[in-house]
Amino acid sequence: MFSSLTLTYLAPLFDNLKSVVSSQGFFPLFLFIFFNNARVAFLSILLGPSIIAPYLFIFTNGIIIGAVVRAATPGTLFLLLPHGIFELPAILLSFAYAIKIGRACLFHRNKLTDAYAEGFIVLVKLILPLLLFAALIESFLITVLR
């Protein structure tokens, strides 16, 4: 029941996403995917001290992933794997650093600057490259299989 309700509420989002995806060539699609995912990763790290934001991001992503898995056919799920192998760990890593920053804000204020610095170093050196690679794979698959 929950998955059906979720799909009902997410249908307009998916329809909007389909229109964007179907009208774009490879490079604009790649940029759209990369910057959207990079924005989520950046905001989750930036909003770490808000405590609730990282958990809200995790919850929202879980709902969206669950709805996609519920609505997808086995063939579609197979197509999600190549980019998901890189995208999901990158996004989850950004959530983990957001939680780490939030904990530093709550319990170790003197280490907040260090936690932010570490989070943004990991963002630049690991998370963004993973998201870049995932966006390349995803936009290529969408363009080829369209």
C-alpha cells in the first residue's frame, strides 16, 4: 500500500523527469544528471549541522529508490545497476559525512571546522568523481537506449 501511495505522489516528478530526459542530447543530459546529484551531495554536507537534513535526505532517497524499484521491470532494474554502483555509494558517503558534521556540531564544536574540511575534501576527491562517472554511464545508457 505504501509503495502505491508513494508512486501516486511521485508520478508528477517522474513525468517531469521523463520530459527532461527525452528531450536532451547526451552532453546536456550528462550535465543535468551530474549537477543534480552533485547538488544533493553538496547540500547534504553543507546542511550537516541542521541534524535533521541528512536524515531527511536519506529518507527521501530511500522512498524514491523504493518507488523506482517497485515500478520498474527486471530489465529496467538491470539498466540501473551500471551507474547505481557508483552513484549510490557516493550519495551515501555524502550523507555519512553530513551526519559526522552534525555530530561534531552537537558534541565536539571545536572539531566542526575539521569535520567540514574533511567532508569537502572527500566531496571533491571521491564523491564528485564517482558522481561524474555515474552521470557519464547513465546519460550514455539513456541516450543509446532511447
